[in-house]
Amino acid sequence: MQQVLTIAGLDSLAGGGATADIKTLEEFNVFGHVLLTSVVAIDQPLLFHDLPLAVIHAQLDSLKKAVDFSAIKIGLIHQVAAIDIVKDFLTTVDCPVVLDPVLAFKEGDTQFNQSYQSGLITLFPYSTLVTPNLEEAQQLAEMTIDSVEDMKRAAKKINALGARQVLIKGGSRIAGDLAYDVLYQQGTYTVLEAPKSSAQTTNGAGCTLSAAIAALLAQEVPLEEAVRKAKAFVLAGIENGIPLKNQAGNVNQLAYYRKDVRQ
């Protein structure tokens, strides 16, 4: 069985973050390991409790001694100093790396400062795929995105920052009846589209998507096929999500293989 590492925070609502990643990885029949960076209370405002750097170092040391990874997924790091720890680790591995550059959240208007964004960009050259959502892509590309053509231009700009391949997740934020994502690889754009979902159970969609892609890449599934399968997995999780009392809700990572929704 392939073993995949997620570097992530702990989401108190369990829709996103490390718990979502582990559930996703094991739904795809790979064994998930965790390097935990922080604990996050999903509320207004978001509350971050970062783990001490010594604890991050210790987790990583134990993982490196024990496991040969088939893929790595990177989500919330949150501390600028911890980015350097992760970067040093990436220089020692030879496997697919999926970087979800967490700069903005659906749950609030929190955005990390420029130094954090600059630090994340230093991880781009070590990443197989970078998967910003629309807000993150706007920040990284320093442009407004209102259309699929804008998404293509932004993907090319993010590629120029060092990202070898880019998946911009448009979701439902582009006007119209369809939800769009744009995959950029080797100078080629692939536009992925699907009907928009009206379900509000979207907490953790980005984490789940990137973890699913990492699981599939670990099994040597080609990138575009991995993205398409991961999107189907996430859509099933949204359509069969877990409602919460705050009018929002979580992606249900257990939905896809428990319903006849496979593509």
C-alpha cells in the first residue's frame, strides 16, 4: 500500500485540514500520515494555535526515519519559519507533491501577510502541482479573475512564479450555470467544467481535492485523470455533505465510494 503524507492544520469542524486529508487518502486506499502544523478553530474570527517549531521538527524527524512516501500533500503551514522546515524536507524527497497554497478561507476574510505568501512561493519549484482557489490565485497572480480567460492568464502567471503545473479552482465563483477549473501544464490549458451545485456543505472542499489528487498521483495515475477523479470525489462529498448548525456544512469524504457516483 502506498503511503502519503499530509502537512496540514487541524480543523476543529473536521471538514478540512488534516482529518479531511486522512479520510480522503484512505478512501483512495493509500495509508495517510500527518505532520501537524497548527490547530484551527473555525469561527469568526478564525483562531490559529501554531505548534512550536521544535514539535514540527520532531514530527518530521520521526516520519523521515520511518516512512518512504509515495506522495505528499501540503496544506496549512501558517508560520513563516515552518515553511523553511518544509522546504528543507522537500529537497530530500522524490515523489509527487501537491501544494494547496492556503491564503484565504471560505469561513472568513482572513488573509495571510505578504511574507507568508512569499514563503509559500519558495515551495512552488518543489511541487508537482499547485492548487489555488480563485481568491488565492488572484493574490498570487496579482490580478482580478472574472472569467475562464482570466483564470488561464492567472495560471500562466503562477507558473512563472515557479509552479510547474497549476490547477485554479474556480468553483461556483465565475458567473454562469457552470463551475470551472483550469489546469495548466506544459503550456497547455485544460478547462474542466461541471454544473454548479447548490449545496452549502463545502467546508473542506479544497483540502479534500488536493488530498485526493495526491492519493491518485501516489498510485501513478496521470495528472489530468487524477484531477478529474478527484473532482468527482469532491462533488459527491458536497452533494452528500454534513450540515452544521451554523448554516454551513462539511464535505463528506465518505460519500463517493458509498454511492454509485463514480465516473
